[in-house]
Amino acid sequence: MGASASPGVDALPLSIHAGPVVADYAGGVGGQPRVRVQGDLYHPVVPPGAVYVGRQGFGLRRSPWANPFSLRKHDRAEALRLYRQWLVGQPALVDRARRELAGKQLACWCRVEDACHADVLADVIS
């Protein structure tokens, strides 16, 4: 093989050892990646060390930072715009996020290639 460059996300292995499958990208709180919840709706797996920031589901409690603006009622861009506006209007919640999420990976169900409220959350608290 020739000289190797840094692989793209598609070239990265989908799992490490026997742990959960984790897809990530550079970004997030304090330069930490956002990770996707793996498994299925009945058997969700939040990667170790990550903080789930989504809605309530089987085995997952609703996060205080869950997006109240559903993609069932809004397109993605509008839901994210409304979430940013809502979040910025809640300074106590933003301060709590700064304390509790500093240096943490944020986990959500969104595909990592899609814009996500976790990205907005990371941007607001950074």
C-alpha cells in the first residue's frame, strides 16, 4: 500500500473491539464528537462516557436538552432554528449544560451526517 492519508468517516471501522457501534464526527462540546445512539428503539446503546440529549424512549430518559420541536411537525432546518431560539431563551438550562456537559460527547438518534439539535446545543454552550 502507498502512503496513507487520514481516512474519511466512511473508511473508519464501525466498531471497536466488542463495544457498541459508534459513528462520530469532529465537533461537539469542547471538540468532543457527537455520537449516535446505536441499537434499536427497544434496545438503545449510548456509548460509554456519552450523555444522551434526546427524547424519552425505551430505556432512555428524556434529557433536559431534548429538542421539543419534532421533525414530524417541522422540517429539520426549522426545528433546529426553533430549538436554538428556545435554548437561548433559557439561560439557567444553558448554564446547567455548560456545567454538566463540558468535555462530554453528546449522543442522539440523528445520523451523524445530518444537522442535529446536539450540534446546536454544543454551539450554544461553547
